[in-house]
Amino acid sequence: MPSPDTPHSPVRLPAAERALARPRRRLTAALAAVAALAAVGVLTVFGVGTPDPAGLDAPADEFSADRAYQHLRTVAAETHPAGSPAAERVRGHLERTLRDLGLTPESQDTVAEEAGQLSGGSGGATLARVRNVVARIPGTDPTGRVFLVAHYDSVQVGPGGNDDGAGTSALLEVARALTVGERPRNDVVLVFTDAEEACLCGASAFAADHPLAADGGVVLNLEARGSTGPVIMFETSLRNAGLVEVFGRAAPYPVGTSFAVEVYRLLPNDTDFTAFLDHGFTGLNAAYIDGAALYHTPLDTPANVDRGSLQQHGANALGLAREFGAVDLTRLDADGDATYFPLPGGLARYPGWLTLPLALLALAGVGVLGWAVRRRGRASWPGLAAGFGLALLPIVLAPVGAQLLWAGITAIRPGYATLLDPYRPLWYRLAVVALAAAVLFGWYALTRRRVGPAALAVGGLGWLAVLGVLLAAVAPGGAYLATLPALAGVLAGLVALAVPHNGPWPVVAVTVGAAVGVLVLLPTVVLLFPALGMAMGGVGALFAVLLGLAALPVVDLLHPAAGGQRGMAALRARRRGALPALAALLGAVLCAGTGLAVDRFDAGHPVPTHLMYALDADTGTARWLTEETDPQPWTDRYVDAPTRIDDSFPFFGDEELRAGPAEPATLPPPRLDPLADVTEAGLRTLRVRLVPQRPVRFAALHVDPATADVVSARVAGREVRVDGPEPFGVVFHAPPAGGIEIELRLRPTGGGPVRLRAMDGSDGLAGLPGFRPRPPGVGIVGSHSSELVAVARTYPL
């Protein structure tokens, strides 16, 4: 008989510990443990759900999604990008509503430069004329100000029902509720920003220049990057401990994780919140993000707004506005970041300084558990080493398998390549989770008999602990995802080893340990899919496998008792051990197939396409352009070969586009009027006025780098940044009818005239020669350049 200490030998339990090995008891224990974890899982998923919307008859001091929806139907009645007549109509509704509440709204009408580098100016600057709507609810004894922020402009191709009609409408309803009853202690300032979609310029203008923003304060920004799902508090200012403490106790439906904050800080994404952070404000940024297929598209209508998400958005904003409006803002704890994550019914949180000690404790705990397992004869040192090494396999294979699965699905359904997420992503998400389970179960069935359950369980906890330490070093807010399940698994393992094995307590212990893994990791799996989209489904698969490693002792109950089988008994044991993997694999196939069957493109769920039109007034030639790398059949009729057009349309940069010939339209290019031209000390100062000759969304001016280097620039009286020797350009959104005055200080380089390329852009391809409207089932991709009509001309000066 092989010794339990023999490396990779089957493990035989001592006779006194074989009670659970009896088939009926083991099966009963497995069913009970799995049922308990399933119940915890259901409770956890419902914990990150949305509340029922409150009706029109809700109490006056409470938030009502149905009341907010009345505003939403007006705000998102039509497409309303910054500077459009429709945006003016929305602004009028905001001001009338605020006046009806007894407030005194004002319009901040100014020119501002972008926050961050979103739309860019080819090495230069992006600006906009903005008209923010601002109203203050004065406090009784202010210790600071609370700013409630949402942007009221939409993208150029959609009415912005969710982005950000929902946030704007929610704030109108919040303002109504705040004017009922006692006034807050602190000032509450409502800020409806303009030109967020263009350049965050409205928020930048307010944060930099408005008198109410001079002393900073706490910002609550309401956003949406989808059409449904829980509202996630996904971004905070640095040193967020006090903010998170208020969020946890004051938001009625708090969903947020410090892991999301860490991830967002690493991403090149921006919202209005970015502009406030750049000017020293503190605060919280919240959005709902599921249903992202509608994001920035014509389908982002009020009818496609989930009122449960709207209820959560507004109720949380109201609760936080009241709490921040009541506390002493000068005494908010700003001593470091907090670690926090959702639990059913609330938000768990602890000080960030505990992150590394807990991670190191988990790592040490795994070592102690390994020693205890070795001492009890459950595994040898070589077996423990093998268990740790082999546990890396599912961690790697599951994400790879998920990415390959999605590559196969997009090969069958190419239209998915241009979507943030499918219209009906649930079945695909379940397919990824099932595939991750199949990898984990298959790996366990293949390695369990040779290495032993105890060694594999300790190995899985070992990787969780190692990941916890790594995350504590590089992304502290995410370390809890690995550290807490590892700690729970260690404690459960030690208890299971210490209690008598002829009773239920070992199963109870490992089930409780696994339940902690479910509580901590399952919300992350659920939230990661909409956050990253199916194109990065491998990340969800990774965390699903980590959850499985935390629950390995429960997984083991699905197998026959380890050790001692011979002949037909061993064969039956192996077959039974393979059943979970085969069932999960079958589930993955069925879920993927169901997804393909139910998520078809149709008139209500069109395949997204991207098309632009560019007219060069110098040559009288025009081109169709698309960002699609593998054009859809509808787009393919307009374009053929890939090309770069930065020489004639520097606005587009050096991005490779697909282009095709187009019939020139009768469209006037922007006019460039010279106003002044002075040369002094080798520098030439040009002052010009750029005047669009047709209704446009933006105008742009670029300097040909072969003719001059730009030393400094002023646009509409504002000094703008110049990024060294890079090609310089200015993009101005919502230009006034009289044009934009631009002053350039240049160092000529070519010996000839300075060439300035003027361009403007409008939206809508209908009416252009050769354009054939999209048929049902073909839609518009959510891109800031979709449907763009660009006209450019060169002016040598």
C-alpha cells in the first residue's frame, strides 16, 4: 500500500475519518453544500440588483423614478449635441424647472478648453462654447459645498436617454425633493454641464472659472454607459475613506468596489468628474453600465431607460446629497483610501492600511495550513508543491478558453466586433462562466487522484494568497478579492482538520469558507462582464476560476472519496469525477448556442455600422470613410482599400481608415479671414477668424508642420496649450455664428507661405449624393465620428 507521504500517490484516509466516504453521506453532504452556496450566490446577485421604481404618488420628500421620467421625456426627446437648437430647448427646460422650484438658475456662457486629452487637436487643443446651468440651494450654516453634476448634452447621433438624460432628469427630481422640508446645512449646488460629449469643456469651465467652485467641495457626478443594471460607484478622488464611509451609510442602494476604482484609475477614460478632480475637488462618480449596446446610438431613447436603474441613481444621489449636506465637510476623513465591496444589504469596508498586513497574513496562513495538512498525513511536501504548480493551469486556461470562445462567436457573428457588448449578453456570459467551470472541473478530475484533494485545495489557496500580495502592491483596492477568500479558506481548512470527521462539521466549515469566496468574488464576476464587455470575457473567466479555487473542498464533495479504489471501482470513480466537467462543458456549448439563437440582428437590434463623408474643397474630390476594419456588407458598398488621410484631413490624425470614392456635394468650406500679420524677431504672429459657412458641430484649424512650428496660440481670447514640436491644431465645438478668432505665433520653416488647413464638421449623411439610407437591421455605431460630414480647404498665408 503506498504511503500517504509518497509523492503523487493516491491518498487513503485513516479508518476513523472515513464516515463521509460512505456514498449516501457524501452525496447528501455535496447536495447540502452546493445548495447552501447556491443560496448565497442568489442572495449575492440580488444584492447588486436594482430597486423597484417609485411611482408618481411616492412621498414628496422621496425620489421617484416615474417623476424623473417625466423630465426625461423632454430632455431626451431628440438628439441635442452642444450648441444645437435642441440643446437650447433642453437648457430652457432645466431653467424653467429650477425656477418653478423656487431656485434662481444662472447660465454660465463661456469658452473653455477640454479636460484631459479626449478629442485632441492633433497636438493642439480642443475647446467649446458652453452654456452650463447652475443653481444653488443655500445652506443654513455651510462648512463647504456639495455639487450635484450631470451633463445635459447628447452625442451627435442619439438623444442620450441614458447618457446623460437619466442623470440630468434624476437631478431635477433630486432638486425637487431637496426643496421639500428643512434646508441642508451646507450649500448644495446643481451643475448641469454642457459639451461633456465633445470635450468635458462644460465641467472644465465650471471647475476652473465659476465663483461657486472657487473653494472646491464634494462632487457627486451622475453618468451612464449603458441602459440598465445596478448603479456602480466606480470612481473616487484620492484618500476616499471618509467619502466611502458616507456612501456606505447614506446611499440606500450602495454598490461599489475599491477594485473598480483601482481599474478606472489605470484606464484612459474620462467623465466630467475628471475636470473636477483636476481642480482639487473630492467626490464620487457613479454610473450604470449594463446594456452598453445602446450606448451613444440612436437607440438611446427614453423608452430604453431602465426605471429601476433610474430609481437607484436618483435615490442614492438624494441620500448622499442630504448626508453630505448635513455633515461638517471640513472633518471628512481623508487619511488614505478605503477597501470596500458590496454585500447583500450594504457595503463592507475596512481601512486601506490593513490591505498589505491581511495579504501577508493570508500567505502565512496558507503556509500554516500546508504544514497542518502535511502533519495530518493528507499530503506530502512534494504533493503540496505539485498542487500549487498545477493550480496555475485553470487560472491560465480558463481566460484563454473564454477569449477563444468569443473569437469563435464573433467569427460567426462579425457585427459583434463593433459593439461594446451584445444586445442580449446574458447567455454569452453564462457560457463563459460555464466554460470556466468546465476547465476547473476537468483540471480537478485529472489531477485529483494523483495529487490528492488536500494538496490541490492548499495550492488553490496559495495562488489566491499570492495574487492578494501582488494586488496589495500594485492595486491595493483590489487585493480583498484574493486575500479574503484565501483567509476564509485557510480558517475553514484548519477547522475542518481540527474537528471530528465522523460528523457534519468539516463540511460545514469548508462550505462557510467557500461562501465567503462567493460573497466576495461573485459580485465582481457579475459586474465585470458589463464593465469590460464580452471582448474581455476572459477577465470574468479568471475571477470565476478564482471563486472555484476558493470553493475546491466543496467541489471535491462532487467526487468519490479519495484513495483506495481499484479495478472497476476506480473506473467508476473516474467516470463520476468527469461528470461535472462534462456537464459544465455541455452547458457552455448550449449557452453559447442559445446566445447566437436569441441575439440576432434585426430592426430593433441593428448591426452597427460606421460611415463618414469628407470633401476636399481644394481638389473638388470627396471620399467615403469608415473606421470599420472589416466592413459590414452595407458599409462595404461605400469603401474599399485602407488609407490614411492625415495629409488632407489632419483632424483624423494618422489613424488608418477605409476609403472609397464619393460624388462631390455642393457644400461650402469654412472661410478664413486674415485679421493681422506681424513678424518680429523671427516669429510671425497671425491673427485670423475661422467662420463656418453652414450649420456645423465643430470647426478646426491645423497648421501644416512643413511650413511652420507653432510657438504659442490663443483661441477666442484664451491661451491654449501647445505640445512642443508636435503638429498643431485647434478643434472648436459649438462655434458661434460669427466665427472663432485664433492667434498663432509661428516660426516659419519652409521659406514659403504658411499653410493653414480649415475644416468643419456637421452630422447626417442623408441628402448627400450617392448615399443610400440604411435598411432595417442596419444601425449606427456609437462613435463620436459616426455620420460626420467634413469639408476642408487650405489657406496659404
